[in-house]
Amino acid sequence: MGEIYFLQGNLTKALENQEIYSQMFTQLIQRDAQNTYYSQRLAFSYAKLGETYIAKGNLNKALELFENAQAVFTNLYAIKPDDLEITKYLAISYEKIGSVYASKGNLNKALVSFEKYKDFTEKLVKLAPNNIDFGSGLAFAYQKLGSV
């Protein structure tokens, strides 16, 4: 429901629902810490919350949430380094962090994040060279690097 509220522009309701979703997966992880599905869902919830805070104009809170998502994806990547989905979302987390830093005017940190985004996207292209989305993502990574 949080996504529907977000699309409707009701950011307060979107945040309420997204926070409940995040809390539920936090509780599930406390019961089953080895469940990578729960961890992935938690990371997605952080990213959605971050996007909502960007829409509300709160870049600091968005950055905190994107960094939380990135930390979860980094842990998952350590467990499954060749998992395409985990690698893709880890790359995206770096892109989101870099975009927030760029918006805040911290171009050095943006550049570091965009470099990591490029590196993980390059890995995706090597793992799945025929995947058009990964190739497009790599082009986007170079565009991001050129913008800072």
C-alpha cells in the first residue's frame, strides 16, 4: 500500500506503510537471521523509504536509508557474490547514494559511489553479457560518472 500512496502523492501515508513493512521484516530477521529473502526485503524497504524521503526533500534521511540498504546488500553479496539480483541491487544502492551526495553538492563522495556503481554493473555485464538491462545500466553508470 505504501507504493500506492507514494504514487498518489500522499507521502505521509506512504511513509507510515513503508515503515510498518520495514518493521515487520526487521522482526522476521530477528527470528531467522539466516533468511536472505527477509534481508533482501528489508533492504528494499530501506530503499523505498529513502525514495519517499527524497520526495519530501529530506536528503539526509534518504541518505541514511540508502546506506542501510547498501549495508544489507553488501552482507548478502558477501554470501552470494555471483547472484545477479543481489549484485544488481547492490549496484543500484551505490547509484542512489551517489545521487544523493551529488544533490547535496558533495561531488567527491558522489564520484566514489558512482565508481562502485560502475564496478558492480561491469561485473553484471560480465556475468550476463546478453542482458540488455545490465548493458543499459553500465551506460547509465558512465553517464553518472560524467555528470560529476
